[in-house]
Amino acid sequence: MFSSRLPSALVPNAISRAAAALRAARGPLLDLTETNPTKVGLQCGPEVLAALSSPLGTSYEPEPLGMATAREAVAREYGRSGLLPSIDPDTVVLTASTSEAYTLLFKLLCDPGDDLLVPQPSYPLFDSLTTLDAVVSRPYRLDFHGTWSIDRDSVQHAVTPRTRAILVVSPNNPTGSMLRSADREWIAAFAAEHDIAVIADEVFADYPLRPARDAASWLGETRALTFVLGGLSKSAGLPQLKLGWIVVSGPSSVARQALERLEIICDTYLSVSTPVQIAAPALFDAGRDLRGRIQARISRNLSALEALIDADSSVSLLSPEGGWCVVLRVPATESEEALVLRLMHDANVLVHPGFFFDFASEAFLIVSLLPEPSVFDDAMARVLPVAGGRRV
């Protein structure tokens, strides 16, 4: 009686079952999968709650694309970041989250059965989002040869007559890789030639770590219809306030048509709350301090990890350019699942296996840079020996 868009069997995987059993028996694990800043001592201050208390929030005057003051705040924030000199607020569409932004764009661009090109490795949410919207995700590869880049042959082989968009995530989650400027030029031309859109997820753009000189953003792209995604969840460390956005660009007539159609879709849902829109300018201001603390935390933990992994270690770090996670390459002496289970049982540490993110081969572990330094250092000192590295 239920939709085939949902899994037929709702059974936790072996790693989730083992984690639950160990927590019940022993108490908390050292959790290196935590990417919620509110769970690792990186909470907002009381000024955020004050910003949400405006009496204007008691009235309701829905604007399908979002309130003008909130859209202007998003545009100003991009200007302050230096990513682009100016953004027209009229090209900004507010959403309740980045996930919602994706599903609105899938509805805008796709009929059931159409397909989208999705990077691998990347965040596993895409499979759920595309399935729930009755569209098909077709993978293209990110290859690592000292640095990550898009495998262009895999893009060309993945495209079909029903392809409606290519998804680009920069910084990527979990690889931390950023879009190369040469790849942007190639994809923009490819998308324009095949009449497909670009959906660019840049939610981690405010968190550079080791960016290459040729790292690029999709903001301001005019050759292909382009949608750049962002949100308070990452840019201000406020996942609980549920405000995301889409910045629309491209050939002027097509971009205008996209905005007109997005207005119809957004008017159907009206999902963004009034109080958070009224508070948006103040939330961006308050978020700068929290963003700075997050940046300091992830930079500190990355440096600590680099110091732990010496030249003789059999665990290597695939150095990230940005974002909150890192990838560790480990000896393929056992399956990733077996290694993750052993780390829980023997070291009391939880990490993600690479196959959660569709890495093409084994063996990789994914760890978050957000945990408090004492937790991070203790956990990594346990992980490296078990995973095959040398205790330093």
C-alpha cells in the first residue's frame, strides 16, 4: 500500500545496529561522524533568539520567492564574502533548506523518469532526493590524482536525451574538493550545448581549508541556466533555523522563465517561516562569530590530524580544500564495514566507511573535523593504529 519511492524494508544497516548496541552497553562512542555544530559546543548566542522575537512575525503576508528584506540580506551576504561584487536580490529564491531547494529544482526541470548527473563520491542524500521526486540519478566520477577533478569522459557517457541537469558540489562532501576553473569552463559549455542546467551546491563555500588557486564558484554564470545553493545551516552554523536559498543565473530569458516557474512552485508550498525571514539580516550578522568559531575548529583539527599522520604511516590523508570532513585512505586488508565495526568494538570510535559516499573502490574512512579538540585528538589517536597507521 506504500509508494515504491520508499525502501521496501526499513532495516538499519550493520554499522547502525552495532553503534546502537554498543551505546546501550557501554555509553557514548567517540563520534567522528558528527556534523551538527549544535552537538559539539558550537551553539549560537542569545542574540539569535532575540532576532526571532520581532512582533512582525505574528502577521502573515506570504511571498512565494521570499520576503524582499530576506532576499536582500542573502544578496548582501554574498557581496560581503567577496565571492561576487553584487547579486540582484530578485534572482534569489528562499527555501526552508538546501534539501528542499533540490526538490523544488527537480520539479522545475524534470518530468518523472528524467535524469540528473550526480557526482561520485558525494553525499548519499541525492539518492533519496531523486527517488522521492521520481527522477533518476546517473553518476559521474570525481577522480583523485593528488587533487580531485571531474572525469569528463564519465560526464559525457552519463548524459542521455532525458538528462535535465548536472549537479556539482563544491566544496564536495565528503572529499572537500573544490571545482576547478577549467572544469567550470568545460561544464558550462557542455551544459549549454546539451541544453541542461547546472545545480551548484556551494553550502560549504564559507569554510576554505587548503583551496587550490584555480578553485572556482558558479556564481554569476551566464552561459548555462545555473542554480547556486546555500543556507544558514552551514554558512552561519544554524541548522535549526531552516533557511536556504537558490541564486538563479544564466541566459537572461531562460533565467527569467525559471524564476517565473519557481514562483508557482514555491507558492504551492510556502514553506519558509515568517519569523526566520524577518530575522535574516540579524541572523547573518550573528552567524559571523559562529562561522569564525567553526572555521577555527576545523582548521585546528585538520592541523592536528596532519601532525598525527607522519610520512611512514600507512594511513594517508586526502587533503581537503574546504568543508567539514576529511577522507583517510587506509590499507585494504579488510572490508570497510569490517574495519568500521572493529573500530567501534576495539577503539570505541565511530567513523563512516567510504562506501556510504559511493567511493569507487576501498578502502577509505570519512571523519568529521567538527568534534571538540579533546574528543577529536583522543579518537584519532585510537583510529590510526587500528586502521593501520603508526602511533605517533
